[in-house]
Amino acid sequence: MITEWNEFLSIAQDSNDFKHYPLLNEESPFVISYYQTLIKTELLQKNLLRPLQERMEANESITDLRHFSRFLHVEDIIYTDDIQTVVSKIMTGYAAIQSKDNLQFFALINLANPTEGLRTDNDTENEFSVVGPKVGFVENIDINLHLIRQQISTPKLIIRELTLGTLSHTRIAVVYLSGITNPQHIETVEQRLQTIDFDIIFDSSQLDQIMSDNSNTPFPLFLSTERIDRVIYALTLGQIVIISDASPYVITGPTTIFDFFISPEDYYLPWILSSLFRLIRIFGVLFSILMTPAYTAVLTFHLEMIPQDMLAPIILSRKYVPFPPVLEVLFLELTIEFLREAGARLPTKVGQTLGIVGGIVIGQASVEAALTSNILLIIVALSALASFTTPIYKMSNTIRFLRFPLIILSGIWGGLGIAIGLMFMLTHLLQLKSLGTPYLAPLYPFRRRSFADSFIRSSYSRTARRSAIMRVISQWRYDPDKATQKRDIDE
Amino acid sequence: MVAKRKWILVLLIWIMTGCSSTRIVSEVQLIHSLGLDLEDQKIEGAAITHVYGKETTQIELLETKSSNLFTILPDFNTITPSQVELGQLRSVIVGRKYAENGVEALVHTLCRDPSIGFRLQLAVAETKALTILKGIRHMQIPFFISDSVAQNIKTLNLPKTNLHIFLFNLYGEGRDPYLPYFVMHNDRVKLDGLALFRDDKFVHRINSKESFLLKIMVEKAKSGQIPFEVTIKNRKETGMLKNLHSHAVFDVNMNESVPSIRVKLMINGQISDYSEWLQLSNPQVLRQMEKELSSYLQKEVTIFIKHLQKLEVDPVGFGDLVRSRSTSWDYSHFKKMYPHIKIAVTASIKLEQTGE
Amino acid sequence: MSTSIRESAMVSPFFVFFLVHANIVGIGILGFQRTIVSHAGYDAWISLLLAGASIHLIIWMLYFMLNAGSQDLFSLHELCFGKWLGKLMSFVVLIYVWMAAFLILRSYVSIVKQFIFPLMHTWSTTLIILLLILYIVAGGFRTVTGVCFLGVVIPAILMLPLFLFPFEYAHPNNLFPMFSHNLTALIASAKDAVINYMGFELVLFYYPFIKRAAHSQKWAHAGVLISTLLYVAVAIVTFLMFSHGELDKIIWPTLTMLKIVEIPILQRLEFIVISLWLFVILPNICLNLWGVTRGMKQLLGISQIRSLLLLLISLAMGSYLLEGTTPLLMALDFYGKVSLVFIYGYIPLLFVLFLLWGKKRSTARHQTPGPETENAR
């Protein structure tokens, strides 16, 4: 028993922030141990040291640990002799007090400081929408859970907590709506989470990758978001939400590829507009992936396809470019990627400036120097822009990536190369599953009814039914008949 | 991911070995217009091509001579720094002599070449194709022939034509092809009428007026104009009849041994230039004008068809019409019969208000 | 049944439509017009309808045999011929199916070479397509079905509108005089057309992979029907656009027809169509190869992935050996004859044999219902 404690002490005292000393003065019968970095010093002063001092000055002699609860105004005092508990509590911000007479017995006082160093400001930072709530998640799991519970006030909202990470002991919460979400999915998630053996879980995105159905894919199989409305929506549709402590991003699943092109704003705008915007986003992806490969293919192999009026501009702008189109495209795409990476790594203000300066200067200069054609410059810039239309950052990274193999293929086999690349991609998508749900649904397997909220967003009267893809237990979200009352003209 | 890495290796090998079929658009010599002439049993080839400079682009003319049609293209390669490509070929023009000798070999080659589109324009040049191409170089307009043909189809008297239509008429039984005809006119290239073919050989050239008559018979025309001369209120009146949309119906009577055909032409038109005394706003005058014009057109078309029959060319496709109505069809028999079949024409013109 | 099939590997009956349709339409639709007009002239579209109708009959026969408990080709053969002869016959059919895959691949590569890369060696194109096939077939039946689905949907959206362009040059007179050919000529043309319908017979392989398979018959018929209509539509558009004499000069009428298409930002769309045609031929090759791998597993017990690699190597070798157009045309001709025998000789023979004694045996076998019958309810 006592050896265990000593072992702990010997390890812990190597660390500078571990404190272990007699309370108040050398003569004191009590010894206190805590991690300075985990507690709130104010609390230590106010709740422990000051009352103790007062007693000492009043010449009250305190000899028994159990007396502490009499004068300390702390609700959370635990008495124990279990070293395991003591150690784990110290690790979460408790102070342990022992009496010198009986080193086996501890009083644990909660001095934890959970909000220290956290943001007070929880605006969404990376997923903007003009309309709709701007509240985002923060790095604290309790606040995040609180935010969710605030929105869904029903006992059906189930939160299951577990701890993961052999070193980090991160709190993970699995949130779902019982009676809606398919229990099989819940089981899969919990099972996968429990079998995780990983040292540090720092962000939910790691969970995403660890518990993913296929780790060899560029596509994100879970949607990670910092927006509350998106998470609430996912929950009501029968998805499972996984929250990890210390991560402002929450992951939801199972997902289909179309989920990544949904912006919460779609639900706040009239459905006709949102449907159009969604189609534009999907078109943006296609444009972004296919435009530069198409340029390469046409200019390298299929010169017949260039219309008469475009011929002179294309040839003129490319006449003195020394590389074949494939290298020209790769060069310019790489430039854009450099700019993007640099812009993301640099502080905001510098990043912005760099983006503009780099974009204009490098682009202009490389055209002047006949390293690229200006038509390509426009195409590359447009396709970079189009890739930003994807609301989920992870997906837009994927789209960035997908372009490169296609460019190379199109440089070798022209249009056929693009077709081959696309087919590889589509086959990969066909094989992907998120929590056992086909990734390409509702396209394959074909679910006509689920099209209502996929690449278009139909009116609310048509989205009353939950998507069959999620294999939910109860299908109806609300009564669609109440949403639409059929009326004749002039009634 | 190991598999992926292997792939990248394989891909790299391919990049190094496989790029043999590249035809980078800015590094090849694109031919926009090809001209062929027959001179002393040899084929003279000429080609219009672009030369792109830093500031200006220039049109250049390549010329070669060869005994064989199929060696013309390789011959061009010997006089250009970069590889010659036909992918942007928009027109092929042949000299009159070449056309008289038959163009089947040429169009068959064009039809089989995957890099050549079916919208390619074929044309016949007055005396030599080379002179026309020289005129084009002088004007510095690379796509002159194809553009001018397209423009004339859209606004004037040229019936719709391109490689496909030529092939359709050439290989289709009971039809003869026709092509636009180009002449030189004061240093400028001018589209002037149509060249009529019997099978694949040039036989006759018709003028712009006759080309209008052909146009309204072979298609639902939406353009074209024809000068007219009618007698109305005992006064001679000349002017221009503008076609807005026309429509031709053919009736074939197969009951006799020699079939007879009735051509009904319906034209919605407009007359633009006419003398002031002619009060077209008066419905009666308008009716009379329509009647006069109809009989004028009827007469013109009848003469034109007679002429075609005499020439034994069938650009309208009367033969095809007969074929589609007959259970037993013998093209050679029809060819013999063609000059003798009775073709009656009726025209009805409706004038639309000119809006003065 | 030697192996039981996971529920998750099965597809719903609806997809039989795509499996049938995607496998009928393939390389043939690019150039079938020229062969079918040789006897029936421009009445050949009637021959297409006749051929389609006969395929419906064959599909009915196949489904009759499969529904009556024979499950797939291998058990059907076993029921009709006994164990050893049945295995032998299955093996012959596998070679036939492999040959179809090979010829489709080879024809596609030769079209690509002819139209896009006249100077390129075919082996590099062949190899990359084989890699793609490996990736697809290794994904299992569901992936192959998915490729069939995409191979119908994507080309339909992108390419069908293109066939409206030739109407600008349509000559309705070309189709007249209609019905001027006698039945013999029509049937002769139908005989030439049948090779274009090949691919539906693979239902003999994938039948056990269909949920509620007996219900999928209507989808199979729908697949044949739509394919027939598609062929007829393409044939009629071609006939309207080309005169008979012109058609004789053209090797790939469907592709040549697209030479006339021109849209403002792009002209000469046939190059895109040839590239995207990969989506149309992949289902053919993949399903055929999948069928062969499954057969090898049933007959010889070779694991599917291993036999797949073997097959791909054989395809690569085959393409390397069969260089040039003339041997390809000869092989296609041979395949056409074999498929005629297969459809109109072999399947009816099987049907008769099955009616004679196979059916009794199969009902006898199903006296003790296994888990398999439970699944196929």
C-alpha cells in the first residue's frame, strides 16, 4: 500500500509542477500533494489554506483528517485509502492531504481548474454561415455537452461517456437519440471506441481516423464540425455524435459523401435557393477536380476539340511555354498549393497579404516569364476557388488532393486517362463504408426517397421522413400533412 | 498504401515511355485550309497555316507537289519545322480540274481520318485552288472558306453543306452532291454559286440565283434572296424577294412506267426594295404581287429543273424520292429515266408586311 | 451449393436491370449498324426488335431453370449432365465468357488506338485498364454491380443528349420504303444483330447474389427491353442521318455520327465519348471476369483473387499476342458464331434437358431445405 504511494511520489517529484510539502509550516501534522498546473491556486488559498490558518491562529488543534470537512467550505471532499483513486484524482486536479501519523489515509479536495486556458469566446471559426446561430463548440467536453443538451431537451438524448488513451485518459462522449438511431450503429461505434488502443487522443479527428472503416482512403468517413446546428441536425436524423474532450470539433457518423456538401445554411434559406447552391457546390467540386486535367488532355492530345475561336488565344498564350501542358499545370497547381499551405500556416494578417501578393505577383510574373499560359492561370485559380465552396474543410482537402492523380493520368492518356482516374475514384467510393453504411448512398444503393435531402434540399414537407440510409428506428420526424395543407385555388 | 506507392512507380515508368502520341497544340503546325489542284497528272497541294509570333500572327501558305494524294501530307512535313496536324482543318478546296477528275478518293480519305470532323467544308475553286488560297493569305483570314460558307448558309442562297452532306449525297443512291464555288474577284476571294457534281465529278456551275432555287428545294430554308422581274399593273417591276422560311413538298406518282413528281414550294417572304408606286400596304396589290411572284418563281424553278435534267445531275434528290416510294429500285435504270421524268412545280408565296 | 453467400454481398432485385442492361450494351453499339444492314437494309431495325424478342424468350428460359431451384450455371450443369460432364461443360462456358471479356477489352483498346493514340503502343493502355479492372473485381460483386449501375447512369446522362444533334441532318426518306424486305432477310440480319445482345447470359452466374432472386425476372426483362429500344433508337438515328452508301464506308457509325456534334465551348465530342465509353465497357469486362473467377472457385476451388490475377495476366498476354485488326475481326466473327450457338442451341438444349430430368432431381434435392433456400425465399 504505502510502497505504491512512494513509487508514485518518486515518479511525480521528477516533475517540477508536482508539489508535496507539509501544510502551512514544518511542524504541521499534514502533508499535501498536488499538481500545480492542474489546480486553481486561488481555490487552494481560499478553500484550504485560509480556513486552516484561521484555525491555527485560533489555536485549534486539528489532528484528524476527518475534521477538515467541518471547517472547509468545499463540497467535494473524498476520504479514501485507495491509492489508485488518489493518484487518478490527483491527475484530475485534486489535492491529496495525508496525516503524518497515518500515511495510508487521504483526504482529497477538489481544486481542479477545468476552464483555465480555455476560450471564453465560442464563435464558429472555420465554418461560417451568414444566417443561423454562430455558436460553436469549445475545447471543453462539459460545455459542449451542455450546449447540445440545451438544444435537445428530451430524455431520449443519451450521452455515454468513456475514457480513452493510455496516456491522455481523454473523456469521450458518444451522443445519440435513443429510439431513433439504429442500435447497431451505436453498438459498432462503442465497440470500435472500446477496442481503440492509442496513447494520446488529442482531437476528435484522430478518432475519426482510428475508428474509420477504411484507413486507406483520402475521403473523410466521418463528418467533423464545430457547428452546433449541424450536430443537432445530425442527431435528429439518426446519426451518432462523438465528442472528445479538448477538441472543438465533433464528429458525426455514419455519413454519405453528399453530407459533406451540405451547409447548415441550406436549411435556413428557401429550399429552391439551397438546392441551387448545393448543385453549385457539387458542380464546383467537379469543376475543381476536372478542369485542369481537361486542359491538359485537350492541349496534349485532343487538339481537335478546341473551338475555332479559342484556338488563337490558347496557342498564343502557350506559344513560348517550354514545358508540356502536364508540367505547366502541375507547376501552377503546386504554386497554388504553396500559397494555400503558407497562408494556412502564417498568422492571419500575414497570410492574407501573402495570398494576395503571391497570387497576383507570382501569377503575373509566371505568365510574363512564359512559364504558364494566362488561360491556365485563370483555370487554376477558378478551380482553387471552386474547391473552397465545399463547406467541410476535410472534404475540401480531399478535393485538393484528387486533382493531382487526374492531372498526371490526363498527361499520359488524355481523356481516357481522366476516365480511368474517375473510374478508380468512383470504384473506391463504391467500396467505402462509413460505420457500415455505403458512402455513395443514396445513389448506390439507390434510394429514391432519400434524394429529397442529398444533392438538392426539398421543401420541409418532403423531408419529414428520415433518410432510409441511416436505417433509423422511427422514420418520421414530423407530420408532413401538417406542414402542407393541400388547398385548391381561391380557397 | 504500399500498393499505391507501387502504382506511382509504374506510372512514372509509363510517363517516361508512353508519351509518343502527344500532339501539343502549340507545338504542331495546324492546317486550317487545304487546297488541291491537278496539274500535269500531278497533285499540287497547298495549305493555309498559322504562324504565331510574339505580337502578331501570320497566315502562311505551304505548297508541295506530289504524284499521289496520300503523300501530300507527309510532304508538308518536309517544309515545316514542326509536325503537321489536320485536327483543325476546316476546309478543303479543290481546283476545277481536280474536281472534274473526281473527288471520291479525297473525300473517302477525309471520311476515314478520325481527326477530321464532319463539319469540314469542301469547296471548288475557279480554275485553281492555289489562287484562292493565295487570296486568303493576302487577306490574312485563316478560316475564310469555312466562315464564308457558314455565313452564306445562314444569310444567303447557299444550301446547307459540309463534308457529311457531301458524303450523304455522293454515296446515297439517287442523289448528286454539290459544293460551294469560289472565284477570285479583284484580289478578294468570293463565294459565287454552286458546283454541281455527277457522282464525284464536277459538271456544271450554277449561279447564286439558281443556288437559291436549289436551296428551297433541298431544305427548309430560313434565308436566301432572289431578284425578280414581274409585270404588275402593266408596269415592269424589279426587286428582291427575301425568303423568311420556305418549305417544299414532293408528290411522287408511281403509277406510270416513268414516275412523275410534283414539287410544291411554299415560301413566306418579304420584298424589300421596290418602287414607290407599288402600294403593297393595299391587300389587293399584295395578293396580286404574291400571285405574280409565285408564277415567276414557278417558271424559274421549272427552267432550273429542266436544266438539271438535261445535265443529268440530281442535286435535289429526285432519285432518292422515287427510291423511297418504289418497291423495286434500280439506280442505273433510274439514271437512264431521269431526263425524261415529268417534274411539275407549283409555288405559293406569302408576303409578309415589310413594316414601313 | 458449395459456398453460402453473405447477405452483405447480395444486391437487391432492382439492380438486375442494370446488370443486364449494362452488359448487353457495350462495344457493339458503336458499330453494329454496318453489319445489320447487310441483309435487311434500312429495315434492319425490325431485325433488332426480333433479336430482342428472342432474347426475352431465352431470359425466360434461364429464369425458369434458375427459379426452379438450380441456383446457378454450375448446379444447373450438374443437374442436367451429372457431376463430371457438368463440370466440363461449365469449364467450356467459362472459356466462352472469358473470351467475351477479352474481345471487348481488345476492341476498346483498338478503338482508342485508332481514334486517339494512333502512335501509342496498346500495351500501356491495356495495362492501366487491367489495373482498374483488378481494383473493381477485387471489390467483389457489390462493387461490380455498382460499376454496372454507374456504367449505365453516367453515360446515359452525358451521352444520350448527343444523339439529338444528328436530327439536324435527318432524312426521313432514308427509312422508306419500309417493310420492303422479306422475313428471311430480316432474320438473317437479326442473326447478325444477336452478338450485340450478348452479356445477359451472365445471370447464370450472379443469380444467387440477388436478394429475392425470383422477383428479379421482371427487371431482367426490363433490362433487355431498354437495351433493345436503345439499339433500335440508335439504329434509326443512324439510318436517318446516313445514306446506305455512306454507311457502308464508315467503320464506327455511332462514333462517326458524333463527328457532326458541335457545342460552343467544345467541338468534336467523339473524343470525350470514346474516353467515357470506358464506363460502358468496364461493366462488361468486370462482370464477365467476376463470373469466371466465381466459376474457377466453384469448379477448381481456386480463390477468387488468385484466379482474378491469373485471368488478368491471361488478358494481357492475349492482347499482346493478338495484335492488329484482322485477327481481332476474325476472333469477333468466331465469337459471334459461338454465341449464336450458345444462345439458340445450347440454352434451349439445357432447357429441354432440365425439363426432362433436371427438375425432378432439383426438387428431390430441395426435399431437405438448407439455409440457402431460406435465403432465396
